[in-house]
Amino acid sequence: MTGDVFKTAIAFFVAVVVQATIVSSVAPGGGKADLVLVTLAAVALLRGSIFGAIAGFYAGFLLDAANLDTLGVSSLLLCLAGYWIGRYGETTGRDRAHAPLVSIAVVTVLSAFGALALHAMLGESVSVQAGLRALPAQILLNLLLTVPVYALARRLFAPGTRHPIKDVEFG
Amino acid sequence: MLVVVSIAMLTLYFREAQSGPMHSVQGAVAGVLHPFQVGAERVARPFRDAYGWTAGLVNARSENEELRKDLQLLRLQAIQNQTAARENVDLRRALRYVSGPSFPRDYDGIAASVTSHATGEWEQSLVISAGRRNGVRLDDPVVSSEGYLVGQVTKVTRTSSEVTLLTDSTSSVTALDVATDTVGVLEIGEGPDRPFELNRVPKEKVVERGDTISTAGRRFGRLGSLFPQGIPIGSVKHVGQTDIENFQQIQVDPFVDFSSLDTLVVLVPKENRTDTP
């Protein structure tokens, strides 16, 4: 468990730095990929809802600090996203091949609307039109990122090692 | 629990001043991230430059022809400007004219690299690698490395600063048509392309397509401009008017490509600042 926490902390630190510095500066087709969200989806699917929520909170906190944005906005969104993806993994999707792709597509849309709503509630000027226009490209880019990121996360968090099956003898 | 903590953080951050504890925490975390962001930016820059160079090759031929035409025109203008500038100096001396601060004469530049870009489409801001320790202050104007207006500083930590771009809908600047001295307010418009619009220009004023727009550095309404006079912004792309509107509809094509900003320059007045870092 401690190893997982350490690996998660490092993984999200790297993801936030790369996202803020490199990924967000490129907008092919008008949309920007969200490496942090994709990483969160992978981790939450592999490690469950509580771990996903905590990882989302931590990633959001780092992201808001890196972008000097309103502290708490990304934490709230990513915390909820991590929890939802974790629950999806625990209940239905974890072992299905399409689970990472489905969860990232859904959560990209939900987090975009959530961010729009939160920024609007904070009185910031938001352009729904601009957000919606960028959304298809963002979904596509996130889906493209999901494949290598999920593969890497599976190696890092080695599914099945969390609760290894033990032989139990009765009697 | 974490949701409650997030909402509490958000509320505290939103309500407190820039010197409050949540801002200090953010500044401290940003300080930890800063060297890694600078490092990542340095690693990524050659790749970004290579991409830009390759993409530039596609339009190089047509762009070359356009630039040659522009060069001829600008040579002529440069000669005319030199004569006008000499005349201007003589007349100012004769009148003992005292002018307000203007760009670039009365400002020093603090060059900084862009270390963070906003993730969402609705956030038109970025973070640069210069902060309070470098002399950056709130509301300082920011220009591109070529000297074109980009935006202004809206948050400052010890090591980094947030720059809100002109493309943000909260940004506006008093701007003037250099050729005709017509003043208006430059803001980002609505619509699919989100063009820049020079608003509040009465119908009787003359603005023509191709005119250069720069900061006016003047008061427009009750508040004075934060931007010094003479920072180039863009050129007029379209001028139109309707019978029902009181003002002209003027669209401006910015000189800056806001999607590919690598290095920015924060303008600080040359006079000594009295506020402490």
C-alpha cells in the first residue's frame, strides 16, 4: 500500500508538470489532451474508488498550484472523477477491455461541464461555445492517450498484486 | 470528506486577499513545482521549435512573397517616420511638452519563459517563470518577445506569475488607430472565431482596413489605462456599421499568435518602485 501511495504521488507529480508545461501548450484540432485526467482514470480503475478520490484530490491540488488557478476547483472535479471511475471499475468495468476508454470518454465530458459550471458559479467569464467546440477533439486526444497511459499504469500498479489470492486449507 | 475539504479550500481561496494563507500555500507548492516545470519546458522547447519550423515550411513560399511586399512598403514608411520623429523631437522641445509614460522608452523588460498553459478552453491565462523576486508586480503589462501586447499580470507568487491574456473575456484595453488617432476599447468578441473588436468607436470617426492598432494609454471612462501608450496590438481586419448601432463594428487581427507563446516580457516602469517584494 505504501508503495502504491509513493508511486501515485510521483506519477501525478510528473503528470501535472508534463500537462501544465507541454501537453496544454499543444491544441491539435482546437482541443487539449488532459494527461492528468487520463492518468487518474487508469489509477482509479486499477485501485478503486477511495484511492481514486484521494489521488484526484492530490492531482487537482497540484494542478491548481501549477496553473495558479483557484485552489480547490480541480481538486473537487478530479476527486469526484476519481471516485466515479473507481466505482465503475469496482462494480462493472475493471476487467473489460473497453473500460478505460468508456470511463475516459464519459469523465472527459462530465469534467468539462463540471468545470464550466464551477467557473460560472465563481463568477468567472466562461464561454460555453468555446468549451463545447473543443470537446470532441479533447475526447479523441484523451482516448488516444488512454491506451499507452493505461498500459503503463498496469505495469506500475500491477493488477492482482493488491489482494493476492492465497490458498486456504480447511479442516 | 475530500469534497468538503475542496469546497472549503475553494471558498477560502476565493474570499481571501492575494496575501492570504491559501495563496501562500499555493505559492509554496508552485515554488516546489517551478524548477521541474522550467526543466520540462527546456526539454520540450527543441521539439516545439522543430514542430514550428516544420509547420512553417508549408506556408513559407507564399509568406515570403507577402513579406517582400510588406518590406517595400515598410521601407517607405520608415523614411517618412524618421522625418516625422525628428520633427516631433524639435516640436516637443519648443513646446516643453511633458508626456505620460510610453513604451518602450519608460519601461524595462523582464523576460520570462512560459512554464504552464491553462488546460481548459475557457481559461485564457498562462504562468511565467518570473515572480516577485524578479520584480514583477500585479497589473504589470506583458508583451511578446517581439514587443506586441499579450496581456497583464493578474497573480504573483515569489517565483512565478499568472498572465491573463488579451483573449480572456475579462480583458480590455484602451486602444487607438495609429493612423487616425481614433480611440476605442479593444475586447474579445463573441462568435465562433472570437475576433478582437475595437468597440465604442463613433460612426463619424475614421478607421480603415489595415490600420495599426496600439495601446492608447489613456483614460476611457472613470479608470485610467494600466497599459502604457504605444504597444502594438494588431491591424484592422474589418470595418462595418449598421443603422441600428451607435458605434462602428471593427474587427482587429492581433499581431501575436496566442496559441504559441514561449517567451514573454513583463514591462516594469523605469522609475524606482517603492513597494517591497
